Amino acid sequence: MRAFLVLAGLADVALGVLLIAVSGFVLQGVYNTGPMMPEAVFYVIMMAWCFLAPLVTWLSRSRLGAQARVAIILSPLAVAGIMLLISPG
């Protein structure tokens, strides 16, 4: 279980780094993130959660069961997969 959580945590961090790397292309610069682009709020929350999910999982390892830890650490990857299925528009 520990190896799976470590690999999932690395995948979360890699997704967060990818989101930061392409944020200029997605958000089209800092001047287009106001009321004209409300999805920018979701994008920033997703970037933060990619880095916070492994930390929350690690900090709560003694309080939560294995299923809860897996659900927390896989949530950024699941949300990213769902967002790929939604067409922009």
C-alpha cells in the first residue's frame, strides 16, 4: 500500500507541475483571469490540490483508513480525468 501511495503522490505532484507549466497557455496570461474567465478559479484550486493531496494523505496516515487515503490521493487524478471528458464550450 505504501508503494502505491508514493507512486500516486508522485503522479499528483507531476500533474501539478504540468498544470503550472501550461498555465500561461490555458489562462492566456494574467489579464484574462477576471470575470471573463471563471474557470481560472477552478484551475488554481486544482493546482493547489495537486500539491496538497499527498501532504494531507501523509499527515492523516494514522487517523484514516487505507480506502480514505487512496480516495484523497487519487482525487486530483480523477478530477483531471473527468475534466478531459468534458468538452469546452
